[in-house]
Amino acid sequence: MIANKSLEKLEKSSMKLTLTVGKDDVKRAYDSLISRYSKSVQIPGFRKGHVPAAVLETKFGDGLKAEALHDLMDKSLQEVLETLEPKPLNFAAPKLADEDLKLDMTKDLTFSLIYDVFPEVKLGTFKGVEIEEVQVEISKKDEERELKLIQEQNSMVMDKASGKVADADVVTVDFVELDEAGNEIASTKRQDFTFTVGTEYNVYKFDKEIIGLVKDAEKVISKSYPADYEHKELAGTKKSIKVKIKTVKEKKLPNLDDDLAQDVSDEFKTLDDLKKSIKDRLSTTVKEKVKQKNLDAILDKVVATSTFDLPESMIAAEMEHMWDNLAQQNRMTGEQMNGIFGPETKAKMMEAWKSGAEKSLRHRIVLDSVLEQEKIEVTDAEVDAELTSAAEKRKTTLEEIKKSYESAGLIPYVKSDLKDKKVTEFLLSNAKIKKGKKMEYKELVDLQE
């Protein structure tokens, strides 16, 4: 059916595919469509299956041509799809480049589609990259902060006798935005939302405004948000939020003693055991986060010396993934997020995220390119070793866990994770790392949150 095909490279990893379908095939496709409808359509005055083609064309001519055109383009694309190189990205539909394209049965049909492809990468220098490694020391203050967190995590949350909201209380609330007339905006309504007062773990951050309220009380809160407010959809706005206090609970902290240590885990007999565990965990956290910081620094430099264009559809898909993650973090569905923020606000947030999404994608593409160039592979023995470690943690056998992973289709993910670990070690071992500035533990952790 394809009489001619041409491919043209465009900017930002896009391709323009131009296809020509011969006029005989165009006529044949149109006649076939007419014949099919003639046998099935019902029109007053004609028996089913006996509607003349001329009548169909008179009544539905434009619609029939549009459908035939769509069918021809779809079949043409399917015909060439297997032979296309590079192939279109599977999360972005090709776009028709022609405006006002119409079907003419007396002429060849020529049309163009634009689609995104995976970037063509010219990899820069990735061996001998020079970076500075931050120097982090764990202080007594860091250990005490972690111990305090464990104490809070093991607290008892009880109904507060007074029912009066205070800082650090755990409250359950209903809230909804009000419009200028004082009517509820249904899409912003949340019910039974639980958070700890003072954490500001709510989009509107009305923690201070509810202090002093009692159980079952309602309050309309008026809040103005600064232009640099972290939630872009609220930045520079003034909102009225109606809040109802459903429950008020308070935390009863346990004593810092051996009993607390034993409640945390059977492996601890004394408070000193727990403290040592905290120190060891903080040390592990520092090593992991410094390692990630080093990797990011290396990747930044490799990206800077590499050449490739990110397609817009790839960036858009990454930002949608970020949007879904934000919804999960706020214990919402994507639909609830869309309802609260609206399309305009979402678009602004996406724009604010764009540079971060691009950076993440560029790092990923560089990692994959190094994997390919260095031919880094994962052996079956390495997969078995990883599964053996997982089996030991779950107190089961290698055979059982392998069977479980295979049935769930998780083996490819294990291999992918192992490849990432190997390419990370390759880049770090081939980098020139020197001592950098000093940094506190909390600063390091907050930096990578």
C-alpha cells in the first residue's frame, strides 16, 4: 500500500515520517468503506443492505472521507512501524504534521507524521572525572535527635481529655476551600485527614490557626500565601478554608530506658544497645548519601561533556510520574490532586519541575549509555547471590524466593537494579575524588530529601 516513504531528522530527538499511498489504494479503501456501510446502515426508504453508494455519499460524504482517511493513515503506519529505525517512543502518539488534510480519490495521498525517538547520545568523558567529597561527622546532637524520634514513634496516642488542640497533638479534621460567596468548592473537600499539629503536613498549613480549638469546633480560616510559597498553586493567593476538628489526641512519650529499647526490638537488651544501633545506622546513612552525592556530581560532569537532545514527550512523561508521586505523598489520588489544583496550577507546577525532570532523565540516559559502552552485564550467579541475600532476610530458601520472584515477573527488575549498582561502582572507582567541605549530618540528609 505504501508507494513512497521518507524520514527526516528534526530537533529535540524528533522524526518526520512522510508516507505516500497510491491513488488506486486510496480509491480501493474508500470503496471498501462505502460497501461495508451499504450492507449495514439503515436509512428510511431503503432496505437494510441495499442503500445505494450515491445516497450514502450524499448524506455522509465528509464523514466517510474522514473515516477512510483515518483508516488509510492508521494502516499505513502499522505497515511501516516494524521497519522504522529509530522507533517511536511508546508513551507518545505520533502527531499529524499536515493541516487541512483531505481525501481525494483521484490523487495519491501524502501525509507526514512527527514522533519522538530515544535520544542519539554522544557520550562525554566518564573516566577520571574529578569531584570533591563532602566530609560529614556524626555529632552527639544527631544521635539524640534520632533517639527522640524513636521515643515519639513509640509513644501512645490517646484521646485528649480537654479536647483542646495544642502543638504536637494528633488531630483528625475535615477541610474545604470556600469561594468568595462562602460556598464550598467541592473538588477541594477532604474528610478525616489526620496529621500532627506543628508538622505543617497539610497543603494549606493551617496548624497555628487551629491551636486552641476544641473537638467538633468549626472555623473559617483566611490565609494569604507568599509569592514563593512551596506549593505553587497557592503562591501569591488568599484562601478561605473551613476546618472542622473531628478528633484530638495527644502523645504520651515513654521513658528513655531499657524498657524502651526492648520495645523497639528483641535484639536490644539495654538503652546503650539501642544507642549503638542508632550510631551505626547514622554511619550507614552518611556513607550511602555521600556516595549518592558523589555519583550525582560525576553524572553532572558527564552530562556537561555529552551531547543529546531530550524529546518533549519524555520530559512530559517524567513530570507526570513526579505528579503521581506527589499525590501519593499527600495521600491523594491523581484525580483528587487535579480537583484541588486544577489544570492551570498543574501546568505551572509542571513548568517549575521541568529542570529537575530534565536533570533526572539526563542522568539516567548517561548511566544507560555507560552501561552499553562498557558492556556491563549481570550474570545468573549474581542474580542468585542477590536472591540468596533476600531469602536469608526472609528466612526462606533460594528456590522458594526465586519461584516467587519469577511468578511475579520481578527477575528483570532485580537484574536492572544490579546493573545500576555495577555501573555506579564503575563510575565511582574510575573517578578522582578529593576531600571537600565539611557538612553536618542534618544538612546532608535535608539536602537529599
